[in-house]
Amino acid sequence: MAELKAIEEKLREEKNTLVEMARAIYKNPEPGGKEFFAADLITGYLEEKGFKVWRGIGGLKTAFMASYGNEGFHIGYCSEYDALPEIGHGCGHNLIGIAGVAAGVALAASLNDMPGQVSIIGTPNEEDEGAKVYLVKAGVFDHVDAAMMFHPGCSNCYHVESLACRDYRFVFKGHSVHASTEPWEGRNALDGVIQTFNSINALRQHLKDDVRIHGIISEGGLAPNVIPDRAAADFIIRARDSYYLQEVVEKVVACARGAEAATGTTLEVTESGHPYDAMISNKTMADIFAESLRETGYNLESPHGTGLDSMDMGNVSRVTPSIHPMVAITNQWIPGHTHEFSTLCNSDEAYHIMLNVGQAMAITGHKILKDRELQKTILKEFSESIKSSF
Ligand SMILES: [Zn+2]
Ligand SMILES: [Zn+2]
């Protein structure tokens, strides 16, 4: 098909520049919200390629939207480009960022007079605050009809699901005294935290299998001979279903309130971070992506993965049909967020896969834009899956 040839040729033409951009982002790792180098590099390139660019969308300095094309069905590719403190690109967002750019530029080259629009949406700060949550709230995805991105990993999975997620901080305040001379005068904030952990551990037996609760003691006193007057714990609470998650959150908060009463301390509860929704993967789109990736010579053998995380793409998937396939860049088990995984994200093999994925996302976009029936099927599946998730 001539249009698919146009996608392939465009990527052959742009290959070196795209890989150079991904390498440059790798070599200049920037933390979430401060990805000025990456955002400038990508938006500058997209402007050169004829895209209309809006910077700072949703009130986020390093977010952007770059669009090309005509009225009609609107395909959006999400680009991430934030790095981890100390580790750099240990989550491979240099690959995610440029795969989205590659897909957008290649799909734009195949549009000709076909109705349809393609956008690359720069979604920063995924690791820390999840900028997509803000961008969804700001309405950035309201006019996007189908959204896509990929994530590199060490296994393949294209019907990716994720858990809804909430972050909580519990701060206990007590009364400090000498721990040996007059302990009876003290109220121990650390005991409040420890009792919270114990009660949550007792609660686990009565929760559904998909619930995950994990926490740390982030403040636990200053010296063993002083009764701590302040202690804090941070928890992440996850479940498949946002409504059930709310029930679990209330039970976890009740555990902390019980600890407050038992220890005579006072408790401050804050929701830190932003709630992530569970990902609803659009199966129609995911199957087309897997088929398109096969056409580029890379086989995604397994539709379902093991282990569930949470992601801000989950919030996008509630307002527009979305996919977030995981594609292996190694056949060894090397966990993300490590120096070892970071090294892999700068390998020739990883850049090769990034371009294959970019091509597959462009082909997926093209197949959707040229087929109105397929567009209807995707939108129907989306509205049914949203209805059944409430
Ligand atoms: Zn990560
Ligand atoms: Zn990531």
C-alpha cells in the first residue's frame, strides 16, 4: 500500500535524526517538570516538520501539543521525556518520547488528502506527579479520538491493564519527653505509625486479591532516648476498581485513626499526589498495534502480562480510547528504574525497537484514519468499557 510505503520511507529518511534526539535526551536527563531541553528539542523538530505547536499546555511549562492534518478523526501519540533522579533514563522515557515523535511524523507523511489529524502530546513528569492527570483535567484529550504510547520493558504485553492508585501521608504528632526519666509524660508519635502498620497488616486478610498497600516510615523520631513527638508514614494504595479503592482507602484511614486514639497522638491525613485511574486498554486498537508491529518484523507474542502497576495513561484511557503496550528491549529480566535498565535504554537494539514501535504506531494510526467502520468499532468498545467500569 502506497501510504504504508510513505510511512516506511519517512522513517528511513528521519531515522538518524530521531535516534540522535533520543540519545541527546538520554545524555541530558531532566527530572519531571524541568524537561526544558527535551521539550525544546522535540517541539523545535516538529515545527520544522510543519506541525503547529502549542507549548505550556494545561499550565505545565514542559507540556506541549503539536498537530498536523485536517479535520476528522484525531490520533494522539503521547510522548514522555522525564528522567529519574540519580538513575537518569532508567525507565526508558527517551525511547517513549521519540517513538511518539516518529509515529506522528510518519503518520503525517502518509496523510495526503485523507481526512484526519495527528498530534504528538508532550506529557511530562510521569514519574513524579503524572502530568496526564492535569492534562486530562484541562481538557487536552477532549478532542483526541484515540491515544497511544508504548513503554519499554523486559517482556511483551499489548493488552496492558493497570491498577487505580491513591497516595496518602499520615503525620502523627505527640509529646516529646526523656525516654527514660519520665516516659509516662510522653505521647509517642512513632507508636502511632507502628500501630497503623500493624492494623493495616491485619486488614489485608479481608481485602480482595488485587489490592496492594505499601508504605514506608518517612519520619520516625530523632533519637532513641527521646519519645518522638512527630512521625510520618507514606502509603500507596491500589486496586483494579476505583470504587472499591475508595472503600479500601477509608479502611486504611480508619486504621490510622485507631492508632491515633490508641496512642493519644493527633493525626493529620493528606492525600499526596493525584489519583490514578485503572487503565482500560482498547482491545481493538491493541490488536491492530500488535498486528502492525508484526508487519515491521517484531513479534509481540503475549497479549497479557504479569504484575500490575499504576500509570497516568489510565486517566487518559477514561476520556479517550487508549493503548499502552509494553515492548521488550531485552530478553533478560532487568527491572526498570535501575542503572542496568538505563544502560539498555541507550543501546542500538533499543533505538532499533523504538523506531519499529514508532512505525507500528504510525501504521496503526493510518489503519484507523482510513477506515470509518473501524473508528466506530473503537469508539463503541470505548463507551461500553467505560459504562461497565462504573
Ligand atoms: Zn518509571
Ligand atoms: Zn516509565
